[in-house]
Amino acid sequence: MDAKLKRLHSPDIYNLETYQPEYANSFCFLLQAMVGPEGEEGEECFDIEVCTSKRIEENLGLDEALVGQHYLTLHSYNYKICSFR
């Protein structure tokens, strides 16, 4: 089976293609990737936090740790990078 990215969705952002964060170098939002078998029905949702390292630094306490699983860290927002195209 070959997996295919079928669509992207964010409950936080109306249009991912035209989205421009208020602060270009400090943002974070939930991105949901719908992935399923190529050429077949069905899909599964994978949640990914898209954020900048600056946003993580601003919100992570000195006595905390962050496991990077399910994070996509960018310098600035770019839909093409988020859509893996």
C-alpha cells in the first residue's frame, strides 16, 4: 500500500494557503494531515503542531522539556513546506 496525503486542515486557520501569522517568526497552530491509501477510499488524521523555535522558546519554562514528536518547526510560515509539496 502506498500512503498519500489527501488533504490538510487546521481548526485554527480558515485558509492555510493564504495564512499569514500575526508575528512571522513566532507562531504555533494545529495542522491535521489526512493520510490514506493512494487510489482508495479512507483516511486517517495525524495531528502536527506547526511552530517556530522562537515560539517554543518563549513558552517553554526553564524547568520543562519538550519532546519533538509531532512537531514541525519552521523559521517562518510557508504553506508549501507544510503541505510537503
